[in-house]
Amino acid sequence: MRNVPRTLSLLLAVLGLVVGASVPALAEGRADKVQPLAQAHAHNDYEHERPLLDALDHGFTSVESDIYLEDDQLLVGHDPEDLAPERNLRALYLEPLRERVLANGGTVYPGERARFQLLIDIKNTGEDTYLALDEVLRDPRYGFLFSHYENGEVTHGPITVAISGDRPRELMEQQESRYAFYDGRIADEDDLGPGSDPGLTPLVSENWTELFSWNGSGAMPEDERAELHEIVSTAHQAGQRVRFWATPDDKGAEREAVWRALVDAGVDHINTDDLAGLRDFLTARG
């Protein structure tokens, strides 16, 4: 390299560093070229081969993690027999999200301001588990990541945490400072619509089969279509997002028909275990 001009040498050195750094970043699922999909929600995300990372590689903007409080640790899994110390909330979600937001200059997806939701479903000892989670979310290592409620005002961060499952509503309502929000229920008139507090309940969810008989086979009954649109309209008037779980998720015409109805109604989070299937559907819809 003695005969190469100094400026060219420096340029080659920089290029070498960039190329060298890019390989592990891609291997870790950075998904730098992925287009985020505002309506894509990964149900039971932790059951994928690479929790969080697979969802990010497919452009998902909402992921769901079930947690248990066991021996002062927040462990991730659907059932108690699934739990393992290494599969904890920090390792599977908080640390990867922290590294990603720092690497991307303050966003989950580089160059995109799309908001990202971490839906945490509490599986046991609701209040105790929430208090342990609250302490972790306030840790300065992570606190900058999250939307924050403070004395009636919400400051949005790159990630919003919503609490589902065994939710300690009264405790959350009493908090003057909070780094998580309440996942309300559509069937609860105190949760849905303009009478609710969006500083507490920015998300409302429900089991699809509790409200609708249609499973995607044949035409959707007009009364059920009208009810779906009314639910979404009422929630959006209050600044709330809408999610349904237990929608059909087996590949086929019925699932796609339900997905079309959800998109047409403006449902904010479409629930699936099939990351590639929903990505392809939403991308094709534009």
C-alpha cells in the first residue's frame, strides 16, 4: 500500500470497516431494507425460531410476548412447562430492541418513523408480575425506548408497551408515571370509545369468536360487517387502536377473506402466526 495515495488508503480502510460490519448485522436479522407493515402483529412471537428477529425481518410492527414471574425473573413462554431461565424478557426482547434502536438513530426500522408495539401478556400473579415489569421498563438502560405517561401527558417513544392478559387495571390507573399502557376489551363499555382514557387504554382487543360468527366462509353477514366497522370507528374516535385474536389463521380462502375484511374496516393490528403469509398479503394489498 506504500504507493497508494493517503486519501485512497483511508477510503479503502473505511470501506473495509463498513463491509466487515455489515455481515454480522445482516446475520443478526437487522432487516435494513424491510418495509414496515403498520397492521402486522406477530401472535405468540416467541414461538418462532428467532423471537422478535423473524418478525422484524418480515416487517412486523407489533409483537406479542407472554411472560411469567418466576424467581424474580420475567420468563417468556406460553405455558409453565415452556419456561427456561435463558428465555427471559430482557434477552429475547429488551436487549435486541435497545441495540436496534441505538443502531438506527432512535427507530426500530432504519429511516422509518413507524411506531412499534410490544404487547406483553401477563400469565401469572398479575399485580406482582406487572410491578416487576414496571421496574425493568424504568431501568435507564431501557426507559428511553418506551412511550411514557406522566401526570396526564403521553410522550411517545419508538416503542409502546401494552399490557394484556392478567392486567392490574386499578394499579395502572393510579400510577402518575407509567411506561406501559392497558390493553382494554372491546366488549367492556368502560374501555372502548370516547369515554375511555387514551392515556391508559390506547389499545382495545377482543376474541373474534366472541363477537362474530363469520369465519371467512361465504359472504360476511352485513350486520356483522356493520358491527366491525362501528367498533373500529368508535375506537378511532377515541384515539384507540383495535386488535382481534382468534381470527382464522390456517392458510386458505377463509383466512384471506377475514384479513380483507379487517383491512377494509381499518383494524390496526392483524393477528397471525404466519409471518410470511401476512407479509405477502399486506404487501400485495399495497
